[in-house]
Amino acid sequence: MRQKTDYNVNNSHQIVEDKIGVPVVSAATCTTFRMLEALKLEPFVPGAGRLLSGQIH
């Protein structure tokens, strides 16, 4: 049986960035960023770290 936690994978990058004070990326966030750019969509995913904050173009 799995235990319920408050940890949310979707905002783990933001949590680490806030804690250590530097941008954090992963293959998943980089891929998402490039896919959104290729589709000409704003790379904005709230709580997913700086790369997907909409501040980087």
C-alpha cells in the first residue's frame, strides 16, 4: 500500500530552486520547453522552475 504524501513531482524543480537559489533543469523540463517553443506556445508551467516560468525566451 502506498503512503499519501504532500510531495508533488510537478513542482519539485521549483522547490529545489527556491532552496538552493539557482535554476534547476532536467531532461523533462528541457524537452517540455523545446516542445512548447516548437509549437509557438509560451513556455509557461506554474511552479515548474525558472525554465518553464515564462521568463526565458
